[in-house]
Amino acid sequence: MEHIFPLPRPTPARPKPSNPVIQAGHRYSIDTQKLADNRLGDLEHDLQNGLLGSYRLNAEQAVATAVDTQKLPAQAFVWNSELLSSQLKDCLPITATHPQCPNHNRLTLIDVGMTAPEVSLRDATPTLSITPCFELEWVTAAYSSQLGVLQLVESTRTIHFTDGETMTLLDTESTSGGPVLYLSGTESHLPVVPLGAFQRQGQQQKLLFNQAVTQAIPSQIAGNAVASVSVLEKYTVYFMQNAGPDLPDLYIWVPVHLPIVWGWSIRVQQRYDGVWDIFRKKLIMPSASTEAPKLPLWQSNSLLCQTTPMA
């Protein structure tokens, strides 16, 4: 008996899912010969079927293109895996680069809130501010990924002078006719701002996003005394993920949660004692929206839409 040794048991192979999960944000080759009715190449059609040819983002604009069917093999980014038909899924070969994954990465919105708007002194200048707050749980069950936030805004900010004249500080409607990318003057001008470090597969963490939105209140502009300032804005906040932000030919940013919409309508003016205070306010509390654009696109940003007042 002293010469009998147990043999090590072989490590069982990880079971492959019977229905492999196609991961949004990854680039796949397409076996177009399997498509009985190949209508790829029209952007609207491609989006309705969960695919994109490319999705390029910068501070000035976001551009989406259709799948290029002239290149063989045709390649596409998956924009929304839930929109893929079973026929399309069969045309996207699973490779070592994009292996079978039984799960999706998951972002859970734990809590939302918004601080009350207030006017406070910043560098001796009265400043209107408000801060939406989002508490998040980020789980990378499927693959390593970077979490980021992208914000679009529809905005009108107006100065009212004591002589009855007005001056527009910011107007996104007249510049582009639609939502623009929100940028502030103090942060980097990245279209998608990273939240936390790149997260490895199988990890999870809780995050807090609470970026303040501010508007300085000048006492006068070009010798004209300011009577009041009004702000009317609607924000759409997208939480995005990217498996390889430094590899744009292989991965793109895609949403991992429904867009969050919030807004405010505020009028600030001086009280009888000369202190700036809020005289009118209406708030749209943050909430998930299914009516926001599924593909965030813009043709300008908030910095390009604003007018620099002459003091």
C-alpha cells in the first residue's frame, strides 16, 4: 500500500454557454454569406439591428457610420446586443479576441439626488450652483472595462440688465439645433470622462458621481448693471463603458444604463439689501429616461455655444 499514489484529477474545463453572449462595444467580423437578406450598409437599418460601422467621439462632434460592406470580411461594432437577431448572431464568429461570455457587465443606480440650488461667493464673485448626485455600483462580470460619463445639454442662459436689455450667455439651440456635449471650463475636454480606474473582470466597486454645474453672476457687463440672471437647462447623462479606450479600432464607448435626465429653471436677482438670491426655481429631479436618444450625437459643445461677456 505504501507504493500506491493517487493520481491528480484533471481540472474540468469551464463550461461554455449554450448561447454565447455577444458583447456590446466590441468589433466583430460578419460572415455576410450567411445573410439571406443583406441590407447592411444603411446607418438607420444597422442601428435598428444593433450594429455600427464606427462611432467616433471628440469635443466638437460625435460621428456614427454604417457598416462598410465593401470590405471583406465585413466588420461591425455591436451597439446594442439585445437588438441583434438570431440570424445576425450566427454571422458574428466567436474568436479568441471575443470569447463566449455568459454574463454582461452591469451598472446599478443605487441612489439619486440633487442638492438645492444656491448662490455663494467664489473668488469674491456671486455664483449660482447645483449638484446632481448619483451613487453607482459597477460590476465587470464579463470582461475588463473602463466606466465613464458623457453629458449632453440643452441650455439657455440669459443676462437681464437694469435698462431692460438682455444678453445671451449660452444658447445651444441657435448653434446646433439640438443637444450639445456639456463641458465646463475647469475640466479636461474629453467627451467621455472616466469614472475611477480601469476595472478588471470579476471586480465590483461603488462610485459617486456628483459634478457641480455653476454660473457666475457679474454685477455689470460693459458698464451695464445686471438686474438678474436666468438659467433654463435639461441634461442627459450617459454612463458608458469601453473595453479598450486606447484601441478605437477594436472597441467603442457604449451605454451601460438608461440615460439619466435632470434639469433646472432658475432666476437669480438682487434683494433689497443687495444680496443675490434665487427668486424663481423649478427642478427636474434625476430619473432614468427611455425617451432620450439611444445614440448620443452632437455637433458642438457648451463652451463653443457660450458668449464671453465683456466686463
